[in-house]
Amino acid sequence: MKLFSGNSNPQLAGRICEYLNIPMGLANVRRFADQEIFLEILENVRGEDVFVLQSTSFPANDHMMELLIMIDALRRSSAKRITAVLPYFGYARQDRKVGPRTPISAKLVANLITNAGADRVLTLDLHAAQIQGFFDIPTDNLFAVPVLARDVAKYHDTSNTTIVSPDVGGVVRARALAKRIDAPLAIVDKRRDQPGESEVMNIIGNVKGKECILVDDIIDSGGTLCNAAEALLDMGAISVAAYITHGVLSNNASVRVANSKLTELVITDSIQPTREIEQVVNIRVLSIAELVGEAIRRTANEKSVSSLFD
Ligand code: R5P
């Protein structure tokens, strides 16, 4: 097995190599003067089982092209099997036509990855599980929940904790964590009166006197999370923390979190945190290196990946 990494998340790639006890595959990624990507695989991969790690995070389009070009280079170098490992699968939020004349970008990206030459895909906490069906190649969607649940059990009094989904779409994900720590579930019913205008927040479930933990797949602007935290505190929650798999944290989102009423935001390293994010006192980063590394090992050894979550 060989693991190559694009430029999106070298720290995670390094940790995974350490876990697997293998050296990082040697590749050279450079730019032409006009920023086109030039890539060379610097070692023999003929007949090898190759994994390419790349989160399609900011700058999403550059990282996406890098991934596609790396897969193409590996295919043309006669790798036996290529698995695209996307700890964060960008463009997943456009997974259906939200209005007339809009794209389904998640499907387009799935086609691009497949046509570049990937034989398999390994990803984590897809925005919507059915995106797996956009691929006609085997796709494993890992869940960060075991990693998150261990941390919740370590740092929170689970006997007085309520797990909260910040919107109806995230209920399945939140319920999975609630089940693992044997806690009740509440749901924020987020509605917009008009696009881009005031949000009406109703809370379904009992949060009064509870330590609430919001669970979601993505924090981007931070709006969903910070608004939900305020609504929960207004309804009598004693504290609100959040566990979010993918810390997209665009623009000033980390400042927004720093100034929010959240006691803590815990994200994973599916997206490499910037130095700015690392410096925010109420943001903590958990590593999913062992989880992804073990899934890679099992894929290479043709062993069950789903049993990781039993
Ligand atoms: C939406 O369905 C997602 O699960 C997240 O809730 C959303 O992407 C978060 O975005 P933001 O942080 O910009 O509110």
C-alpha cells in the first residue's frame, strides 16, 4: 500500500502514515506561471494499491484539481487500484436542484473523481449519506462519531447532557452520538421567513437546566451554530458546546465563535486548521488520523470497514 497526499492536509496525511507505519509517497506538486498545476509522482507505483489523501477544502477548486491531476498521474503510472481519500468532501452541500436552472455539483464532482481514474472513494461524514449513490464505484462513508463520543464522555457530565441537532437535516447524525452516550436528543427547528432574513428558532425537546451539545457535519460561517446556541440558552440551557466534524470556518467564522456564547467548539482535522483557528481559545481540534488510517488499512487488507463502528 502507498499513501500520497495533496497539499490540503499534509498534517493529517503525516499522522496517518505514522499510524500505518509507512513513508509518505513521494510526489512533487508545482505551479506553472499561470497557476496551472504540474505534478510528478516520484516513485514507482506500478501494480500498487494506492491511496490519495486530499480534502477539497479552501481553496476548494485548487484542491479539487490537484486531486484529479494526482489520480490521473497515478492511473497513467499503472497503479493497480486508486482510492481517493477525502476526509472532507467539498461541494456536498449542492446535492440536489435547489431551484430551477441550478447544478447538482456533488454529482458533477463524483463524476470528475471517477473519470479521473479513482477505483474507490473513502470519505467522512458526508453532508448527505445518499451522495454515496452519486458514485458508481465503491464508496465508504466513515463516521466521526466514535471519536466525538469518546471526547464527550471524557469532558462532559453525560448524565445531564442533551445532544442537539441544529436543524432537522442533522437529526440522524445527532441521534447517533446521543445513542452512544445514552443522552436525550433535542432538535432546533430552523426556519427562514424569507431567504437571507430572520430565522425563527423553535426547540423540540427539553433543554431547560441541561448542558447542551450541538452536533453537525459542517461549520462554515458559524451562523447556524451561534444562532442555535443563543436559542438554547434562551430556552434555559445551562451551557452549550458544539462538536462539528468539518471546521470549514470561512472568513471571520472563528472570531464569531470566539465571541459567541459557546463554551467550546470541537472540530476534527478533516480540514487542516489554520493558525488563526488554532489560536481561538474555545476551539479544540480532535484528530481522525487513527480512524481514517484504520479504514485505509482495512481497505488494503480487504477487511470490513463498517465493523469499525460496531
Ligand atoms: C447545513 O445543512 C449544514 O449541516 C450546516 O448546518 C451548515 O453548512 C452550516 O453552515 P453555517 O456555519 O454557514 O451556518
